[in-house]
Amino acid sequence: MKLAIVGASGAVGQEFLKILEESRLPIDELLLFGSQRSAGRTYPFRGGHLPVRLLAHNDDFRGVDIALVSAGASTSKEFAETITRHGTLMIDNSSAFRMEDDVPLVVPEVNPEDALRTPRRIIANPNCTTIQMVVALQPLERLSHIRRVHVATYQSASGAGAQGMAELEEQHRSLAAGGEARAEKFAYQLAYNLIPHIDVFTDNDYTKEEMKMFRETRKIMHSDVAVSATCVRVPVMRAHSESIWIETERPITPQQAREAFASAPGVVLLDEPAEKRYPMPLAAAGTDPVYVGRIRSDLSSPNGLAFWCVSDQIRKGAALNAVQIAQWLAEHGRR
């Protein structure tokens, strides 16, 4: 298999490299692409060093089976035709194509078969917060249809990429030295603070990030589920956390939920409150699963259930999910 990474120097691009290094994908050749700023850099891979090529409108993608793309929505839109022109399958990590009817939005633990229908040779990777939530929702959906979801997210600096992580580090460093915390990537100082604002506000006063969770969940799960989200940036370096309340058609007991989570692909159950064992971003950073804990009945609803989930935003929330799509297609003889 011949693969390409577009946006190789970014946080997700670097995670693509790490995951492919560890993966079972039979990679014969890997090409790296980037902007003018990153072109010419080299990165180690499987005993060698790969150069970053300048992304351009040419025939560089001829013969490439799958391109893993994480270079921003504007770049994805501009280069989609160039990337797919010779039959390359584009797995895109941006928001550019997620809600288009002829582009599947895929999480392999939930709707892998959707990846087989690609009239435009594009598969969209969902938003990070949506990915971890639907991985946790799917085993419960199998027990009873989920009517409503209320979710509050606690999103780490990594959600804003390498620049977001660097800004949080610099803010802490400056404050510790008695200086001021400069905010450029985030709307306000993130260190020692919470910011209840991710992405731009829409006409209904939800942010685009919150509306993504509503729309993307319904598309991935092929469901009429109603999702109301409040997305909050927190001073955590890596891994997103979510408090989730669901209402189902039939009651699901906490024990039934624990059993469903324990057997679900991609989920790790960590639910021993008496022993103070529950998911936390510090422990989840750099790992693959969606961790679930704090499972309990919702006191406000007879058909309600509440739980907490944590997952690494850069791995399962971005790079890993895209690689898992490629892995699923390879295992099913399609690419």
C-alpha cells in the first residue's frame, strides 16, 4: 500500500507518523506533504528519514492509495480534486466535508460500512469531541434507542493544535516568573482558567463546536438523537473529557451499561468510585481508548443515565480514527 500524509508537520500529522510506525498496515511507500514552511524537513520512519514535499497542484498523488489529510479546511477544499484525481482515497480530518451528503463521516466502532460508499473518493473524520462520544454511545444504543444527549466537554489545549499546547506552556512559564500570560491562540488566558467558548458563536448562541456534536452524531449513528452540548476549553495539555447525560426509550441500569461498555470495541471501563478509580486526562494522554467511568442513574429522569468519558484528542480524536478507517478498508479488501 502506498500512503501519503498531508500536513505532516502539524500535531495530527506527527501523530499519523507515530501511529503508522506502530500499525499493521502493509505500507510499501509513505509520502509526506506540507506547506512552504515545512517543505524540506525530514522525519524518521521505520528506520529511514522521509522528506516533506511541498503540496502543489500536480500529479504527486498518482499511485497513492490513501491520503491522510490534516491541513485545515481551506487546504482540504482547495486540494481535494488534486488529491483524488487519480483514484486516491482522501481521509480528511478537517470540517470541510463532514456534513456533505456524498461524503461519509466515519467512526469504525460505529459505522465502518459507510466507508465503502465514497462517490467523491473522500471520507471525513469527525470532530474530536464527537468521535469519543459516539464510541461511548454506540454500546448503549444497542441496548435501547437514545433519544437525548446532554454533554459538557472539558477540552484540552491540544484541541487547538501544537500552537495551543505551546501557548498554555508559555502562559504557565510566564506567570511562574511573575510575568503576564499572552493569549493569541485562545480568546483569553487559559492557564488557571476555563473558557466556555470553542469556535465561533452561531445565530442560536451555540458555538460551531457545539453544533458539530449535534449534527455529526446524528449522521454517524443514523439517528434522530437530539444533542445539546456546552464546550469548554480547560488548562489541560492533552486529552478531552466529557460529562454525558442520556435519555433512552427504555431504562438502562448502571450495571447493564457497565457490561455493555466492558465488551465494546475501543472502550475501556474504569468505574470503581469507591477505590477512586475513574478516567482522567493525565492518564489517558498518549493512549488509544475511550475511557468510561462514573456510571450512574440520572436522578432527574427515569430513563436517564449519566457517565464520564475521556480520550486523547490527537490520537482517537483525530489521527488514530483516520488510520483505523484505512486499516478497516485494508482488512476488507477495499481502498
